Amino acid sequence: VTVHLVGAGPGDPGLITVRGLDLLRQADAVVYDELAAPELLDEVPADALQISRAGMRQPQIDELLVSLGRTFETVVRLKGGDPFLFGRGREEVDALAAAGVDYEVVPGVSALTAVPAAAGIPLTHRGLSAQVTVITARSAADDDLDFDSLAAAAGTLVIFMGVARLGELVEALVAAGKDPATPAAVVSSGTTDRELTVAGRLDEIGELAAGLPSPALTVIGPTAAFAATVTEPIYAAVTTRPS
Amino acid sequence: VTVHLVGAGPGDPGLITVRGLDLLRQADAVVYDELAAPELLDEVPADALQISRAGMRQPQIDELLVSLGRTFETVVRLKGGDPFLFGRGREEVDALAAAGVDYEVVPGVSALTAVPAAAGIPLTHRGLSAQVTVITARSAADDDLDFDSLAAAAGTLVIFMGVARLGELVEALVAAGKDPATPAAVVSSGTTDRELTVAGRLDEIGELAAGLPSPALTVIGPTAAFAATVTEPIYAAVTTRPS
């Protein structure tokens, strides 16, 4: 009996791992994030239990996983992106370990690299960026971000989620000394057929991105300028079922 | 005719994406990194051309991809990890675009999240880390790393490759004000059955990691302490062929 924490990937169902899909196809019970591609649930056996985590708080999810892990042979916790980067996966692991339930973590393709890539943006590029810094817009509220060190960091800054707070974050970065002319891009629903990208200067990106649907990811730094060189997504979303 | 830049994942062949494996199975020609799992090449049709990039410089790889892209129907450029994070993937894309050869980027699971995860280490964790900074040890030589801002950055610092240079990097971080008691871990060949992890304080990690085989990845920050809580890899390497 094992609970498998599986990264569903960034949006396109074809970007789940081979191991992750194998597990979904033999699952007795699946607890899924809303961000996971709905096509992936079609791969789960018809008689398996499928539970959305929508509306559940983290302690409830932890309890549910422990309970399912005690009852079923193969439980999959399907998480958007990668379980261990802004995924709270370790909290679920700790709950399972404390209850004596076996677990496994199956890493996934994170939006971190895949979503910018889909818009033509590499996080690193020779001569332009050799360093990446990653935060969430939510960090700004729950944790104390140090805007001085963020503004001073070389390379590429990636902000997960929170387009609504983007203007406020950008203002804080510029106030801390970040060049307002730094290239920036926001990619909404990257790797899916709903993908939308806007690009411009840092000091205009908040306005440009206003109203873009979630999930969205922001890239700030010299490589964000590559977004402007792409006229269509360079990763073509796979709309068929994974084979 | 399309050249597909495919991320092979962090080591375990089961961590390639479903889309990446599909492309390998229909490839007419494959140009592969040494870091890609050898089991993946078993999936390539027997009559396909298989070329190692070992010993080639980047401009030669670019020329080769353009040439293959003009001749074959399906060309796969199989890259370790993810093509757009320390993968020089955009350079290959630019060469193909300049030559008028169609291309596609298929993101992969980066060692960034998967290798720490395999050792039990989340990059972010509530109350411990809400920010991730990523560099390569090589950046220290080729680019000018700003150790003041690296030492001041909150959260988790991840260093790709370069265990040989780790002691030198750590010294520079501590000299710039990073707490020498910060937890640190080095994971060698993460997600494979050769995985080895060492963990300790920042000021002793260089010595602890001496001699660990490449590829290796270093994690510095509060979440690195999770490595000590794991007695065996929490991601079990899939040694069988992907199904």
C-alpha cells in the first residue's frame, strides 16, 4: 500500500511523466488538484475513486491521504506541476510518514521551466542569464520578501501565480532599484491550447497582464525579451489523450 | 520535418514525459546528451540514426541539427533534464530558426526539483522557504556571480554540477555573510539506482561531498535538513524499461 505524490506537469496532459501515467492507470483512488489536466483523469480506471481537493484545506487533504493509504493498494495524489516546488508536497509526505503509511514522490515537469519555454523563453542563456530566482506572488503576503536582494539578483526572476498582485510586486522591485526597462513577460495557461502571452517593459507589465486568466507565470529579466520573437507557441499542446 | 528538443528528465528513464517518449519511438534520428538515461535509446527504432553529442562543441551540434532537420522527418534532440534551464536549448532553437528548419521544444523534468525530491528535500516549504535561487558552479567561472546578493537571498540556493568547485563557492558565500551553520546537502546521480546523498552544515559540505560522482546537485538552505530524515531514496528508481 503506497501513496504516490505525482507531479501532473504544467498543463498539457502529454507532459506528465511516463511513470506518473503508469501509476494513474493502476490507481484505486486519486486525489487531484484543479490545475492537473482533466484528460489525465480519463486515464484512471473507471471503478477507481476520484476526489477533487477543491475546497479542502491542507490538514484535510493530509487526513484524506492517510485514510485512503490505509485502505487502498495504489493511491495517487495528482498535483499540478511538481510536488516539491510550491506544491506543499513535503507536508503531505510528513503526514503519511507520521501515520506509518508508505509513500513515494514522483517528480513532474514544473511550470517554472515549461511555461516560459512554451512562449520561447529560456530561463538561462549564454551571455544573458546564468541565474534564476523563483518566488510566488503569494510569498509577498505570507512571508517577508526581501525586495532589496530580489532587485539586486542577477539573471531571471520568475513569479508563480498572482497576476492580480503583479503591479504591486513590480512597484516594490522598481522602488528597490530594479531597472524599470527590464524585459518582462506573463504567460497564462502555458503549454495548453488556451496559452496567452504578453510581453513588455517591467514598468508596464502589470497593466499589460491585467485580466489574464489564472494560472499565469511572470518572467522578468533579459531572456523575457525572447517572448517577442515567437509568433506562435513553440510547444504545440497535445490535445489528444496520451498514448 | 521537425526537430524536437526533448528534455530527457533527471536520470531515471521513467521520468521522461509521455510526449517525449512518443517522439523517441518515432524518431528517424536522435542526437543525445550523455546525461540522458541510456534505457531511453532502447526505445528508438532500430534503424534510426543515433548520434552522441560527446566531444562536439555547441556550433557543431547546431550545424548537425540543421543538417538532420533538412533530411529526416522526425529528429529528436534528447537533452538531459530540461532544455531551457542550463540546457542551451534556445541556442539550438535559434540555429534551426535561422536555417528555416521547423522545431518544437518539449519540456522535461529538471534535476532542479527532481534530484532534491529524491533525497526528501522540497525546494519550498511553509515557514522554511518561499524562494529558490538557482546557479551553476560553472557560472562562477564564466559569469560574474554576485555573492553578496546570493548570500542575502532568502530561502533555498541550488547549485547545478561542479562538486569540485563547491568548497570554493561555499567559502565565497560565507565570506559574503551566509551563515556557516546553514543546512546543506549534495545529491549525486539523483533518481537513479546510483543515488548518493551527503548532508551537513554549509561550512563542512565541500569536504563531505569530495569525490562524489557527477552529476551532482547541491542544496543550501533550511529545507536541506530534510535530507537527514530520509534513510532511503523516497523516489524509487525505475530500472525496467518505460512501459
